[in-house]
Amino acid sequence: MDKNVLLTQIIQHLNDSVDLNLDPKDSRVETQNLKYDLGLDSIDLAQLMSFCTDELHVDISDEEFEKAQTIGNVVDLLYSKLK
């Protein structure tokens, strides 16, 4: 799976679950901070982590996920796990 597919899936999940309107074609979307720019709370972040593990079948530790501050960080983390 390539990074663009991961990015699109993450954005689609966020758009659906948190009622955002992010565009995967927007070059700025990867730099959006999950908490400060997008307003995700701890429940939203837990749902995103569950999506990554359950739907994308990627095992991520809590510590690894906590380090991911932006959408791009999440995509990079997932991509590194899928290699």
C-alpha cells in the first residue's frame, strides 16, 4: 500500500468519524496537527488508532501513536509498519 492510499483512508476516516471536511489533494493536509488544528480529543484519537489497527491491520503501540502529532506523522508511521 502506498502513502497516498493511506493518506486518503485516514482522511476519509476523519471526515466520517469527526465530521471534518479534509481534502486529500490539499498539500497542507499532512501538516495538520491532530489536536490543535483539527480539534481531535482523546476519544477521537483512540478511534483513529482503532481504525488503524482494525481496518488497516497495522499494530501500533500507544507510545508510537502518541508521537504522531500530524496526519502526515500517522501516515508515515503506518507506512513504516507496512514495509
